[in-house]
Amino acid sequence: MTAPKDPFQPLDDDARALARQLISGATYGALAVLDPATGAPSVTRIAIGTDLDGTPVTLISSLSSHTAALRADPRCSLLLGEPGPKGDPLTHPRLTLDCTATFLPRDTSHHPVLRDHYLQTHPKAKLYIDFADFTFVRFTLTRALLNAGFGKAFKFDKDDLGGT
């Protein structure tokens, strides 16, 4: 029996650039977590920004179910990239990031810097960013999968994107 062909293309600079563009251009994405009560996967839409080094971050409320899930198990996935206005949605690039979530304390010197940086791309967050139940979560990459369209799949290790 013949082994199936590896669907992934060799990683190149164009794939790296597209992946970075999908991260830096994202304002929202889908977050997948494991429900601590059932162990079942759960997916929700969240706002996405980046830290100063390009690492994805979000601002979430302690009241949300995905916050409880991330506190119980910080392993998660993000899906970034949205279909364009025309054509088959499956031909548009998207990036799946397997990550580890880290909650960032509000009492650090980095918090005000991250707060200001986040508000540059998410100005409406000014309405709730300072509420006591909101905190930043940083998503550290463990691996990534880029689907740049049919026949254009790439696999990234944690160091292949730099800063993320």
C-alpha cells in the first residue's frame, strides 16, 4: 500500500509573509477551546489584535465561558482569515494557529502599553477595556497551518513565524 502524498508544500517566504499578514490584519477570529465541564470542543468568535511583537492577543471578560476554558486548559486554536466578497470561500487564505494562552496581569508595566496598542486597532474596546472583569490573553504559537487556497497548504513550527 502506498502512503498518501504529503499535502504540505515546502515552506517559503511568500507563505511566511501571507501568514504574518493574516495575523497582523486580523481584527477578529474563531477561538477553539475545550469545555472544562464536558471536554467537548467549543468555538467562539473573539476580537484579535497583536502585541507589539506581532503575537496575537485578545481582550476577554472573566464572565465568558472561553475564559473558564482557557484557565482550565490553556491549549487552544485560532482561525484567522475571512472569505472575500466573491468566489468560493474555500479559495481564500486562512490560518489555523495552535497556541497556548497566557493571561496577562493588569498590574504589569506592559499593560498600559498593550492597552494603548490594542485600542489603535480596536477603538470601540474603549467602552469596556478598563472594566475589572476584562483582561488580555496572549496566544503563543505552538504550530500553524496555512491554507492559501486549493493545493497551497503549509505547515509552520513554533519558530517559523518569528515573534508569534
